[in-house]
Amino acid sequence: MRIQNNIAWITGASSGIGEAVAMEMFKQGATVVLSSNEVAKLKEKKAWFDSVEKGRCYVIPFDITIPDEILQAVAKVKQLVPRIDILVNNAGVSQRSYAMDTLIDIDRKIFEINFFGAITLTKLLLPWMVDSGAGHIVVTSSMAGKYGFRMRTAYSASKHALHGFFESLRAELYHRNINVTLICPGRVQTDISLHSLKGDGQQYGLMDKGQQQGVPVSACARIICRAVEKNRKEVYIGTSEVILLVIKRICPPLYYWIVTKISPT
Ligand SMILES: NC(=O)c1ccc[n+]([C@@H]2O[C@H](COP(=O)([O-])OP(=O)(O)OC[C@H]3O[C@@H](n4cnc5c(N)ncnc54)[C@H](OP(=O)(O)O)[C@@H]3O)[C@@H](O)[C@H]2O)c1
């Protein structure tokens, strides 16, 4: 699938990976629908897109933890564009707290944003996509969706859950011309650590050293667009994080040891 002339709906488009993917897809000729919870940030992004070319960017703000808002967002999108070719389920929040220090409500909140938000939107959009005869669903998982990591218990669990759901969905949609790509980034240079939740639900508010040294976000976005074009099933983005995944596969005991040593920040 070429990105050009397609219509892409990107959640979590107000910052980081979602914003970069929206820019890359727009640059490659797609029409983009930007969503997040922050109206002002989205309007700012739209102004930039409109200054490049008017009529190829729409904004639909909604809170991905509120099913009614998702329902209304889908209804609005149906009025704005003839179809959605690419849905990028990217909105997410990370965690910076040990399990013992994390309130169960915060574990649930992380699941509501990272897992239930993505599957609710997908399930509401899917009948329309199926009727259109084709589509591509992209899911921003994480390396933490492939292996556990300190201070990421609920985050890692929510990302693992995405794999179970969307791998099963891919098999269900095989004969309906709808593809699924799971993206597993390691550390990417975004503000994700600043926005991460502590155990009491407060924002962590710090830029982690690991984050700062991550893959540039524009490079990550280009890899994601290429993965859509090539219909990749699963993509790993990172450096030492990808090596650790290989180690987990070929020598699990070494992974069990290394993962206790790596700094979670
Ligand atoms: N950066 C990394 O190193 C990394 C690594 C692996 C995976 N990922 C994944 O990549 C995705 C994007 O992360 P990022 O690095 O770009 O972080 P980010 O800059 O913090 O972006 C997170 C996005 O999610 C949106 N969001 C959060 N809660 C929401 C809610 N309740 N309703 C609607 N939107 C909500 C935010 O929008 P508002 O705040 O405007 O609502 C923002 O646009 C996430 O799923 C993350 O888990 C990132």
C-alpha cells in the first residue's frame, strides 16, 4: 500500500511518535485525521498542516478512555472523510513506578488508555473499513510488549495485551483485505517519560536519559510508514532493545539476568 492519496486517522497525534507519523504521512501525500485529548495542541498542528496545503488535515479531539467520546469521534470522522484507509492506534501512556508502589486504579488507567482505548476505537471503525473493502490497522506497541522491564509492569502488560488482540484480529481479517502492523519501538526521542505516570497517578515529569538517547522520532515515523507500505506484520525499532529481544529468544537465562541490570529510566 502506498501512503499517497490514502486517508489516515492517527491517535496520539498531538506529540511524539503520533505527530511525527502524521507529518510523514502528510508529506507522502496522505490526508490525515489527528486525534488526542488536547484540542489546543491539535489546532496548532492543523494550522501548520494547513499552511503547507489546505484540506488535507482534520482534527477530532477525544479522550480515548471514554467510550461515548470514541463513538462520537467515529461519527464525526464519517461526516468528514469518505473512508479511513489507515488507522494508527498510537495514543498511549507509560509508567515510572514499581508494582508495589502503584495503585491498582493506575494499573487500570494505563490499560484503559493503551489497550481498551485502542480496541474500542478499532471495533467501532472496523465495520466501516470492512464495507470500504480494504484497510490497514497500525498499532504502536512497544519493546515492552515483547518482554518485561522494571518500572513498567502495567505498561508492559497493556502492550502484551495488544499483541494478543491484534494478532488474533489479523487472522480474523485475513480474507477481508485488512492488514495489521504491530510496531514495537524501544526508546524513541519523545516526551513520553515526562508524561509517564507514577504509582499515585501523578505525572513523572522527567526526561529520562535513556529516552534522550533514543532513536530520533522522525526516523521512527519513516520506519512506521515503510512498514505500512510493505505490509509488515511486526516491526522492531531501536538498538540495544532489539538485541535484548534476540537474546531473550536464543538465550532466555541471559535475558533474565540482563533485564535486572538495565536502568529503567
Ligand atoms: N517514545 C518511546 O520511547 C516509545 C517506546 C515504545 C512505545 N511507545 C509508544 O508510542 C506511543 C506514542 O508515545 P510517544 O512516545 O509519542 O509519547 P507522547 O509524546 O507522550 O504521546 C502520547 C500521545 O498519546 C495521547 N494520549 C494520552 N492519553 C490520552 C487520552 N486519554 N486520550 C487521548 N489521547 C491520549 C497524548 O495526547 P494528549 O496528551 O494531547 O491527550 C499524546 O498525543 C505510545 O503508545 C507509547 O506507548 C513509545
